[in-house]
Amino acid sequence: MVREFYIENETGQRFSMMDIEKGCFLSSPTGLGISYDIQYEQIGNNFIPNSKKNTQGQPGGELIFKKYDNYRKFIDFVENAENLKFVYKIPFENGLKEYFRDIDISSIDKTEIGTDAVLRVPAIFNCKTLWYEENTIIYTIEPQTDEIRWDFRWDSKFSDYNNRNLNYINNGHIEAPVLIEIDGNVINPKIELYVEGKLYQTVEITAEIKEYEKLIYDTRENQFCIDRQNTDGSRTSLFSLDNIKFENDNVIRLPCGRSCEIRLTADNEVLNARITIFPRYKAV
């Protein structure tokens, strides 16, 4: 097994940087590790760090195209996308894992096909996030049988079949944001985070999410929202005094290395929900 690279747009479509016949091949990739900007203060003959922060990641390398048509397809793919992700698949001993970084294109050069019959193009990508995973579970309760069906996509543990609880340990390098989607009909939904068995945070939403509507709760920094998705796909913000308690900490993120439990409840039953956790890594 070898590691794999892709570019992905907002609809989940991918342009392969592993297939020189249909896409291109990323050669000699750089910028996949970690670097810091550290400021020091001199005290006598010693230097004491007083500021340390991550520098912006800039993965890059040489994109090899077999023909000009594929280069044009790559440019069209990039220019037609509203948002881009750099996708990195790593073959660990226990299986293949997939990591993402949100990116902008910094530069893509244009050269000529050389004597080796390929087009070699230097490329640099500016990262807007750390590396992260998208760990998603979906659960559905069939009303006629009262049976819960779980769609496992990652290592997780559920406390039992009667409660809508999810146990998880964030093995990332910083706190992990979450995306929670609850289908209506639900009345006054509540999201609770327990850490090491103790209640840590509560988000209470005073609203009715009707049938065919959806509650969307997203704690990613650049996408934070507490929204109702209406039947026509539009959204209405519920982030107001009428709907939430502002004295609460309404931004749930899972701390690192500790046993966390997410509980979803409402005045009625939560029948359909989807939880995505985004553990984030400084390097993978």
C-alpha cells in the first residue's frame, strides 16, 4: 500500500493526484509535517521561549501530467470549486486512514511537455486548517419496530440501545469540534457533553424542529451555527435570546485524551440524528 493524494471540492468530487492517466501524479510532496514560529527572550546567556504558534501549512510538490488535457481538467476543477480540501490517505499498520486540510491554491505553474513526455508543474497549496478527520455516525430508530440501527464508520462505543449516547476519546492534538444534525420532529432539543462521566456542557434549544426540517449545530470555528434547515433547504438561525441560554457555553468541543459522551435528548424522542466529530492534528 502507498499513500494517496487528492483534491476534493465542496460536493465531494475528487481530482486524483495518484492517477497520471486520468488525473495527475504528485511527485516529491513537501510541507506535510509541522513547523512553529517561536519567539525567544534572552535572559543572560539563556533564551526563553515566550511565544510559540503553528505556522501556516503549505503542502506542495510537482504535479506530473501525461497530457495537456488533464492539466486543463485540473485547472477547471480548481476554478469551479467554491471550497477545496487537500486529501491525504496514509497506510498505517492497522489500515488506511484519511485526513483533510481546507486549502486555497497558492500557485500552479505551467511548463511544457519535456523529453520524458510529461508535463511537470510546481504547485503550492495554502492551508486554512490543521489536518482533521471526519468521523461520522448515523443512527435511525424505526418507529414500527423500535429498533436502533447504527452505521459505523469509525471506532466508537455506544452506552446502550435505549439512550442516544455516544462515547468517544479525542486522540487529536487540540479540542475537536462537532457537527450534529437532528431530523424533525423534535421539540426543545438538548445536547449534553459529559467528560469522564461528569456533565461538562449543555446546549438547550427552545424551538420545535418540524417534520422534514433539521436542526444543524456546528462548532467548527469558521462555520459555527445553531440553525433550523427549512423544508426548502434554506436556513434560519436559532442563535438568539429567544432560543438559547447565552449564560451557557454554547460551543461544544471535545477535549483531548479524555472520555467524552454526547447525549441527545428532547421533550419528545430523537429518532434520527447524525454526529460528525473532527479530531484535528498538527501533523499526521
